[in-house]
Amino acid sequence: MARLFLLILSVFFVSGAAAREKVDLLTSIKPLQLIAAAVQDGVDEPAVLLPPGASAHHYALRPSDVRHLQAADLFYWIGPDMEVFLKPLVAGRRGASQQIQALPGLTLRHFGEAHAAHDDDDHDHDHDHGEHDHDHRPGSLDAHLWLLPANALVIAEKMAGDLAALDPTNAQRYQANLAAFRQRLSDLDQRLQARLARVGDQPFFVFHEAYDYFEAAYGLRHAGVFSAGGEAQPGARHVAQMRQRLQQAGPSCVFYEPPARPRLAQTLSRGLPVQLAELDALGSGITADARGYERLLESLGSTLAECLEGL
């Protein structure tokens, strides 16, 4: 009887230790979840705080979201330049939190620097590139840093180290997943370089200045940002100015973001040689598995290439 009791007790402690090894990893946005999924492949599945379609800049968390945020073992967010609403909640967490924009080794960009680097070219700098998103002031940090493959690798390395510290039993698996992720990113980068090199001189416009990291990596450069300045319905003068820019550009692509094509895109492009297409920097519809991050980049690259190749 005593032996049976000791056996039951040992099973209890072993199962308890195994349960503690299960790491509850939570990310703020989908792209970070996709990177985490590559590192945790075969061990566990990361969770994400913001649902598809939610703004990473402004979001009202549900009580269940707040509870999960407080309880998670590891939490990764871009930082106050992206999810400003999370700042007070992260400060109150007991578990480990990582502000990604503060990670050493990242390549960081600031809004406006891509344009300043081209002041000596033949474009009219103020006319072609003077507009910015209302939330993206020139000189402020461009927090869409996950769209550079080299940055994704830095993030994955940090995640692998954090996971190994909390779950040493699976440390080798995390490192093996990291090595596989590194190799797949290298292969993907070569494919994207080869395809996008052919369309680097084609004009395109975006509705959200979110792609500068990706553009810089692959020799692209948007011709303008059709920001409505925070207004639901931009004024007639603003619309006329944007349409004039499209007319001057000639055949071009205009990329909008999900969940819906903005009416403004249709208004601006009506009767012009303009192709409309959707770009999703957050990968809202992508499954969070080991290759999810790669599918995010491939989707962006394919969408850009297919539209620009047809001009």
C-alpha cells in the first residue's frame, strides 16, 4: 500500500513538472506569432492577443485578453511605437515581456529616411514623396520591423533563447527549429531578390506606409502614400491632388489593405491605367505554423510582383 502511495505521489510530481514545462507564449500581433510558431514547431503553439482585422495602434482589450496577458509566461510586443495601448498593461505583468523594438541587433528605420536618401535623383521629392500616414510622423520609428527577414531572425533567436531557459527539456528542439528557420529564410530571400529585381523601377502607391523595410530589402520604392490624414472622407481637394499624382505616374499599381478595398481607391483609379491589389502586412489570413512567416513574405512579394509585372 505504501509503495502504491509513493508511486502515485511520484507520478503526481512528474506530471506537475511536465505541466510547468509547457510555456504559454503570447504575442501582441500576428507576425510575431508566426515567428514564434517557427521556433515552437513540434513543441507547442503560440497565442496572439489581437484578432484579425484589429488595429495594432488602437485596440480595446477584452477582460479575457487582459487576463491572458497577465498570466502568459512570455509576452512579445513590438513596443510603444506600435501598440501604445499596451504600455500600462505590460508594466503590470509578472512574467517576462520583451519589447521587440528594443532588441539589440535589429535594423531599424525611421519614417522619411527612405525619401531623404534619394534627394539627388530625378524625382521631385516633395511632390512624389511628401505625404506620410497621419500616425507616421517623419523621423519617428517605423515599427513595421518584422517585414525585414534579418529582423525576423533576430526575433526568432531571442524567442528560442527565452523558451530554452523556461523549458530546458526542449532546448535542442528550439535551436534546431531556429536553424531550420534561418535556412528557409535564406532560401526565400534569394527567391524574392530574383523576382523583385525585375520590377524595381515600376511605380506603385500604398494606403499605409508599412512596407519600407520590405521595399528596402528588395529594391522597391513606393511613389506615394494615399493617406486620408485620419479623415473617414478626405476632402475634394485632397482627392483631386492624389488623382493628379496617379495621372502623372501613368500605368501603376495601387495597394490597399484588408479587410476591405477603400472607396477612395476606386475613386482615385476610375478611368486610369491603374491596377488595384491587396497587401496585408499583418498576414491576417495566414495559418500560424512553422512556415507561416515565410508565407507572409511570399504573399507580399508575389502580390507586388504580379501587379508590377503586368504594367
